[in-house]
Amino acid sequence: MLSARFFRFFAELERNNTREWFHDHATEFKEHVQAPFLALIEQLLSHMQSRDSLIAMSAKDALFRIHRDVRFAKNKAPYKTAMGAAIGRGGRKDMAEPGLYIEAHARGGHIAGGIYMPSREQLADIRSWIADHHDELDRAVNDPAFVQAFGTLRGERSKVMPAEFRDVVASAPLIVHKQLYYWGDITKQDLLAADAAERIMAKHDAAAHVNDVLRRALHGQ
């Protein structure tokens, strides 16, 4: 599992984000960062598949590369300062299907889920569903376990709504969201624990009802 060296690596990378430094610490990265994080993802994947038989992917497929795409970025630092992975039915490249996103950095980590980047067509379908079922979404989002773990749903909002949805904004305010995701913290102590995967899944399970409702919205069920 993750060790103190995992977090120390990222603290040092934040101060030395260069290809030269990373090359000099490549062995440390592989042994004390990449390998233990992959082991954690393998445990999380097993838990996720026990909850959803439609998840068909490997732990390696869930991992995001540590290299940054700097082609169009103002920040030219070559490496991310966190390890991240996404587990779900659509794999890590599907930004719409609700699943589990986990990342760990120098000070701890984060867990997220929900609908992050739906297509234009998917967003229209989601909004149509919310217009007819907003009470169900409201109940899920206001569940005490979800509120305690994540607060509320986040996401960019439309400044001007399509005409067909304007009349329901007052009764269904979440319909203005172009994204419907949640985000919460995981402490370093939790990530260092022998039962880190179980602690992460306990927090993920607090959003189970929200994910179920969002999946129904996404697929028009």
C-alpha cells in the first residue's frame, strides 16, 4: 500500500518538476509511487466490480499517465503532482459515465464521481430526464450520507438555458449544470492505512444513490 515515501516523492516533485529530476528519481517513482498506487487500484477495482458487474477493465487501464500534455498549456511543468485513476463502465476515457475517480498527492487525496464531461447530446438527454424527475435527483443529493461526504453536486453552469428548459429552472435548479459531479477529500492517514481501499469505498458508497440516479438520467431510464 501507499507509504510515507509516496507522499514525500510528490512533495519533492512539486519543488523540482523537471525532466532531469524525474529521470534521476525514476526508480523511486516506479517502486514507491506507481507500483503501490496500482496495487491500491487493483483492490478498488475488485470492490467496484463486486458492486457493478458491467465494469470490465484492468487496473492499468484505470491509471492516468503522470506526464502532462503541455502542448496548449501555459504551465509547462512536464509532470502531474498526483497519481490518478478512474474506474467505471466506460473506463478512464469516458467522462460521462458515473464511476469512481481517485487521486493521491503530497498532502492526501481526493475522491470524485458523477457526470463530468457529457457530450452536447448527452447533456440534452440528462436535462430532459431532470425536467421530469427532479424530485428523485433532489432526494439523492440531499441524502445525509452524501451531504456529509461530498456536500453537493458541482459543475459549470449554463448562463443561458435552452428555451425548452427555462420554465423548470425554479423547481429543478440542478438542470442548469453542464456537469454534475461531486468531489471530496481523502486524508493521508486514510491512504496510509492497511484498509485504505475499504475506507475509500465507504466514502464512494455514500454517493451510490446519486450515481444510480445520474446513470438513469444519462441513459434516459
